[in-house]
Amino acid sequence: MATTILTPAENRFLQLSQPALQLTELTRVMPLLRDHPTIKDSSDFLSRSTRQLLLDQRVNWLVQGSDVWKLLARLPYAINASDRRADWHHCALCHKPVRYEYHVVLRTDGHEILVGSECVKKFMSDEMQYLMTITTEDNFHAVAQYDDLTAQYPQVPEILWDQQALPHLPQQHRRRQHWVKNGTKTTVTGYLKHRQQTLSETQLSPYLAEYTQLQAVDRQMAERQQVQQQHAVQQQAQLAEKEAAAAWQAADQAQLTAEQQLRASTSYQTYLQAVAALMVQHLPLPQFKQRLRGITMPPALGQLVNSYQLGVMATEFARAGQITATRLQIVPRYLVADLNRFSRQLAAQRQRDWDDDVFNAALGFELTADQRRQRLTQLRDCWEGRQLSDACYATLLRLRESWQQSPVIPATWPEKLRQAFQVRLAEQPATGWVPAKKNHVTPSQLRQLITSQADFATVVAQYHRLYALPTATEAVTLSALHRYYLVKADQRAGRAKATAKLVTELLKETVDD
């Protein structure tokens, strides 16, 4: 069975009250109310949102509407003299004929309507019903007297009818509030039931004075509660801020830990070094990306950088010799810094190796003309070599022979090449030529020394002739070379197992000691 949301009488009451209410949502549905006197929850003209709005706001609108009407002071009610119903006027709300006519007026614009007693009881405020009873039973002019009274004492309606008055009043003062309300109502009622021009101030003033004090108490409590609420809000805000700060700190710490673990991992270091090795070759971008696909990226790193971003960095490094990646804001800065460091270190090492090789090919090694040409051609093919002109290579090819007549670095060379040669020339002995020594050595380069020389002392001499490593690195390198020759000697003599067993025993004895 369909439920009625809004009856015709309620509908008309809301339409008549709407000019004084000026409620946005009520104004919005007003065309619907004018077109449909009765509204049920099953009405097909209702949208879901409008149906819910009427269900939620109906009672609230009716209550607010009851306060915007008052009895007409000059003619609060009238009794139709005819006994015939056909002669009676109709109620503006229920449209029924009524003999007892109550004239009510909209407070905002003075619009008057005629309402029956039942609709007054159903739709109008407690204040109006109170005055209706006194006007009907005791004093026809009670409304006019009440208007004069409330104009002089505007707090009286609040005392008598406002259920929400003094909302912050402490419970221990509620009895005083009841005393004020009851005393005020008794005094006002006694005044209204008898037609009098003025109300004795001595009768009402004690209650009004007490109400003024209660208002002060209510304000104080309201201010105190506001301060407490503000303090509570501040505490909650501070607590939320601390919790947020703790959460951010925990997140930052977790991110920092993850970052430190990633950067310390072998897979991370290996990957970046491999990528840096591609960058320093200055490959064309398509070739760089193709070679990049052959390098296994650690899973954790795959969430931070992709091939497009690495391509942008490679292009920047080729152009500027360093990586800042200012265009790539989402790439972690530590990743950019690490890749920039690896790339620049490797590029610097490559440049030094190339400078060493060019010096040795031109001056440091005893080479034939064909050997010198072959080595310089190989050096010319790499990226560092392509930075020099043909004229430079022509002078490099003839430098060893022309040095005896003119031991001067050609002024036409690029400044960096001139500086590289000057540094290496400063390390030359007074007589003869020695190769420029490299500051690092690879296993493949050591293997070339080993295969070309059978004698350990000769290999060590050749090593010192070609390489000048840091002390700690050199100690490890020479120790490895020495051990290699001892192992090889044991293998040739067939005593490898016996030697290994004895070494184990010696090490064990050392540990026991």
C-alpha cells in the first residue's frame, strides 16, 4: 500500500509558508508541489532524490512553517452567523467549510488567510494555539495585547515558546529556568485574559531579571564550551599532526632503508656500472637502447627507472659530459647521482687509458712504422679518438722520428691532448723512452703478461714497466701473480695435492696457535 508523503493540506500550508521561509530546497521542489496536491512515495513523477528529500525534510519544513504565522490582531476570529454550511467560508488549508474562522497572517508580508480551528491545532505554533484559546474563551483583544507586550518585552516569546532557549545552561540552573517560564506564563496569561492597557512591570520584572541572569550564565557556559572545544580541536589537530609526522617519518625511514639496501646491493652496483659502460661509448640512441635490453635490471630498480629515462640521461651525458636529469623529476635523485658518478668515473678512466695508449703508440713503445700506424688506427676508431683531426694523427704517426730534431708538442693539437702528453713527458727518464703506466689492470691484461713470459721475475718487471697501481691493489695483484706461478709449478711437477694438503695443515696450525 502506497504511503502518503504530503497531504493536500500540508502541501498548501508549505506553499503559503514558503515566501517567509525562503528555504533553498523547498523552493526547488515548489513547482512539483503546485502541480501535484497529493504526493505519495509511489508517485511516478517523483525522482529518487526528490522523494528522499521530502521524506527527510517534511516534518522540519512544517515545524518551521508553523512559526511564520500569527493571529490577526484586529480580527483574530469570527463566528459565521448562518446555520447553513453552504454559507460558511472554507479553510485555506483543508478546504472544508468552517463556522469558527481564525484569521492568521504571515509575519513577513502580512498575507492573510482563514483557517479552521482543527488546522490551527494541526499546523500552527504553540504560541498561536495558546492565544487562540484565550482569545476564544476570555478576551477577544488578547492578540493585540500580546503584540504590545512582546514589543515591549521581546524576550517573553523566547521564555515561553522557544524549546531551544538557553541550550548551554547547566543542569543545576534548570529549576530556575522552569520557575522563570512558569512565572512568566502565569503573569502573561493573567494579563491577557483581562483586557488591560498595560501590564504592571513589578509583576513581570522579577522573572525577566532572573532570565537575564540565566542568559549570562548560558553565554558563559557557551564561551567555556567553545574554548574547551577549540582546545579539544587543537589537541586533536596536534595529535593528528604528530601521528602524521610519525607516519611520514616511518615512511621516510622505510624508504631510506630500502634505498640504502638497494644502493648497497651487488645487483644495483653491477647494473649501473654496466649502463655507465654503455653511456661512455656515446652510442646512437637506438643502438644504446638495443644494447640496454641485454642488461638484466634488478626488479627493485624496475619501479624507479625505465629505458626512456635512461635514454634521456645517455643523450644528456653525450652532450654535456654529466647527468642531471632535470627533466626527469620522478626519477630518484640518488639514482641519477650514482649513475652520473659511475659514468663520469668510467669516462675519466677511459680518457686516461686512451691518453696512455696514444702516448705509448706515438712515443712510449719501440714500434715499427706499420705497428705504430696500426695501433693509432685502432685508437682512432673509438669515441675518444674521433675527437681528433686527421692532421693530429699525421703528426702522431711521425712524432717519434721528428722528436729528435724538434722535441716540442705541436701547437696545433687540442689543449687536452697537449696537457696529456706534457704530464707523461714529465715522468720520462733523462735518457730513453718508457711507456706511460696505466693506473689499473684487468685480468685479461694480466693474462697477456703471463702467456707471453715464462719467468715470474720477467713478468713482474714487465708489470712494473706498464702499470702503476695504488699500493694496496698492487700488493694483491703481485700476490696473485706469484701464487699463479707457484700453482703452475706444482701442477707441472705433480705435487699440487701434496702442496695444498701441507698448506692446509700449516694454516690449521697457525689457527690453533
